[in-house]
Amino acid sequence: MKVLYFAWMRERVGHGSEEIETAAATVSDLVGELTAREERYAAAFADLSAVRVAVDQQQADLSTPLAGAREVAFFPPVTGG
């Protein structure tokens, strides 16, 4: 599965994308796997209220199933002004 990170999430994780093998059933499970990897992932996901997610380019939430998903993207909320 391809995992993408945008904006400050990319800065905290240290790269913009990666291919991973995962047994995660949901986005929440994936976040748990990632944060258990190392501190930089834990820092990126420390405040989940500031993280948005898309699964296969469709807005999703933490309970979204990952069966058959090819891409998950994490990004901060978008603001305008």
C-alpha cells in the first residue's frame, strides 16, 4: 500500500511517501502500526484532531476499512482566507 504524507506531516515523518506492507483493517489500525514504528511517526500522529485522511483519493475517517485500498494519504486540515 502506498502511504502519502503532506505539509507538516511530511516534515515530521521525514518523507512524502512510502510503500508499506500492512495487516491493518482500518485507517485507525494503520495509524497504530505507523506510530509504533518510531518516534517521528508518533510525533506526526500525536494530535489526530489535526489530521485528515483520504483512502484511494476519497475523504475518509479513522474507521474506514482498508480492504482493497491502494493508497492512504494523511494531511492537515485545509484552511483558506
